[in-house]
Amino acid sequence: MSIQSVFYLLGIYLCLINLATLAAFAWDKHCARNGMWRVPERTLLGMALVGGTIGAVVAQHSLRHKTRKEPFRTQLYLIAGLHIVALGALAFPAVQDAALSIVQSMG
């Protein structure tokens, strides 16, 4: 698998997980307003952790949902910070080489 294919698939995955995360937040907001069973916070945070951070933060602010709820808010921002650090680490050639090596060993 070429590196271009990996980036293409990663881009598709990130778009889908962020859309799904945003939809989960919107559904949870709908359920909260209508007294229905809610989406567990663990699920919302898990979706953010596996790549849906942007969708989670956008949904949180645009829907005004879970903006004051602690410790949820802090946990979401810790996940976002972790993702920022991981992306920042990719700026270093040694980390790039290690990541490329992992991708190449996959196929």
C-alpha cells in the first residue's frame, strides 16, 4: 500500500468519524430535550478519542451541548490536547520515520 493510499484512507476515516461524532452529539442533544435515553458520555468521549475530536468540539460549541458539564468538558479538551501533541510530534523527522515504518510494515 502506498503512502498516498494510506493518507487517502486516513482522510476518509477522519471525515467519517468526525461526521459520526457530530451526529452523536446532535442526537444526544435531541434526546436531552425530549426526555429520551441519552448517548453515554463514555461513547461520546470514545468517538472523540478515535479521531472525532474536531466533530466533538464543533458540535459542543455549535449545539451548546455539554459546554459546562464537568468532568466531560475537561476530558474532551484533554483528548483534543493529546491529538494536538501527536500531530505536533509528526513535525519531527524521527517521529515521521517511525510512523512511516509502521505504515509500511502494515502492507
